[in-house]
Amino acid sequence: MRAFFLLIVFAFSANAEVPEQARKLVAAAQAQIGVTTSYNPAYVSLAFPGGDVPADRGVCTDVVIRAFRKLGMDLQKLVHEDMKGSFSKYPQNWGLKKPDPNIDHRRVPNLMRYFQRQGKSLPVTDKPADYRPGDLVTCIVPPNLPHIMIVSDVPSPEDAVRMKVIHNIGAGARLEDRLFEFKLTGHYRW
């Protein structure tokens, strides 16, 4: 009983220290659970700014994009504008000659570079306490695909310090205990 009580106290006190913007980001990501029910990486022509694929589908980046939009930040517009001015600073993995506002913000390597360029990078560690609710974490999933997740405010049942993540890794937006399951490649705090 005492361990259960301590877990509740820890979760409450850890959550109490979470900045309001991070809480809103987590809430916006959690609101996608049960709405975004499939994984679909298809290229889609989008309105600009504010374009989105249908809410019932998307990829890992769409969870992040939609959550940031709830905070009034349009990553489609922000990434596109930064890429227009600094295209050569972004990964050149797709053979493009100029930015494409339909897809650039939906690619994990581009979001990583954008967050780095905005000074939002933090060290990648193996310590659960270093990852706070609202943090963005990137990793590589088999066979060799970049992935992005939002750290939630829900502790793992196995480790009260390690938070679950919100992401779409193939079956829609989900809350899962997978923070350290894959090789981490980036850590960002807005």
C-alpha cells in the first residue's frame, strides 16, 4: 500500500512541475488517441498553411504536428519557412531541389533539424528522469526508419520515473511504455 501511495505522490509531484505549455502539448497528443486509428504514410497535397491529412490517419510526425497546432504553432509553416531560407542545412535524403510544404514537416529528419536549429536539443541519455512530459524524442525503428514520440505525463507501471510516450508507430495514435525500446537519436524540449 505504501509503494502505491508513493507512486501516486511521485506522479502528482512530477506532473505539478510540468510547464503549462508542455501539459497542453501532452493533452493535445492524448486527444488524438482513438481518433487517429491508422498509419498511412501516403504523400498528400495539403492546403498551406494549416494543411493536414484526415484526422483518422497519419504517421508519427502527424501526432506531433497536430499537438503543436493546438498550441498555435503550425510546424508545416514554420519548417517550410526555415527550409526556404536554409534548404542546404536540411537533410537531402529525398532528391528534392526545393522545399515541399506538403511533406517536409511530415519527415522526422526535417523535424529534428528544425528543432536543432531552434535551439531545442537536449542530450540523449538512458536516464528516465531526463525525459519530461512534453519532450520530443526521436529514435530508429527496424528496419531503419526514423520515428518521433511525445513523452506523456503517465508513468510506466514498471518504473514510476519513466513516462509512457504518445506516438503512431503503425496502428494509430497510442499511449505506450516504449521510451527506451529503440535506439534514441534525438531529444528536444520546446
